[in-house]
Amino acid sequence: MDNHGPAGLTLRGLAGTLHLLAPSCGPVRLVAVDGHAGAGKSTLAERLAAEAGGVPVVHTDDFATHEDPFGWAERLTAELLVPFAAGRGATHRVYDWAGRRFDGEKAVPAAPVVLLEGVASGRRALRPSLALTLWLEVDPLTARRRGIRRDGPSLAHFWTGWSAAEDEHFAGDPTRPFADLLVHQTEDGYRAARGPFGHGG
């Protein structure tokens, strides 16, 4: 398959472009992988990271909490972006969703490319530090059905609250209009096409 063309970049083709981006946060090219909860962002990020040679992946779920699922921008900035901007590796706390508390830490090197995966990873407060923003093009209803099917009926109540918070966040701070690339799932993988922000494709 061609990497370029009307259908856009394959995942391998996209991975091959990441190291060509200008550094955006100190020496790091920070790439956001955003989309609705349940869309498949974690899987996309894992596969993209592997295609790019095993680059680090940071999950916004490690910063979010039950009480404030989208109030993590300052925490992520302090624990991840500030060290990166200074050319240092970062160590951030990890939220335990079962224990409902921060428990443990994760070290992230200031690698040439780091993926930041999660709902709102392309939010307004982080955009100045991003080299590229990807939006996984799955509609909210389909994504939520996938998420509920993945997590099981016991967490259906959690999804009700999460969906309301997600809708509120994106109403005031949408990512999709600022995405560089829209990533579509296809029968043979993924294709990344030019997004509203007008890069790539």
C-alpha cells in the first residue's frame, strides 16, 4: 500500500514522519492522540509507538481522577511538560482508578518523540507544547458503546458520569477543529488524513 495518496498516510507512513517534526517541548516532539472515550486511542497509540521504534507513551488517565476527570492540565504541565522543556526526563504520579487515589510513579524519558494519549490530550492548555495532534475519527455514540462493552455492565454508571463530563469539556475546549490529522480505522489498519489544522495527509 502507498503511504500517501487520497486516503492519506498509513500508520507506518505516519510513524516515519514523527522524527521529522520540529521539537515542541524542549528536545521532545510531543504528539497528542486524542478522541472520544472508547474510540480506541490506547490501541492506536501502542501501535504507532511500536511502528516508530518503541517511543514512550504517556496516558492522561494517569493524571485524571474520579472527582475531576478533566482538571489535570496543571498537574500534567508541572510533572511532565516542565521537565521536558528543561531537557530532563519526567517522573509523574499515577492515579489508581480502583483505589481512587494516586499510587505509584512512572518515569518518562525526554525522548525525541513521546506520545500523549487520552481524551483531551490535544486540549487548549497543552497545544503550545505539541508537535502534532491526532484525532481518532470515531463518533461519540460508537465510542461509548465500545467502551461499555469493553468495561462491562458493572461500570455503566461510571460511563454515564464520564460521558457528561466529556461532552462538557469538548463543548468548551474541542480538540477536533485543531487536529493536524484525522485518523480513520480501516479494514487493514489506519489511515491518517489531513485534519482541520491543515497539516499532513
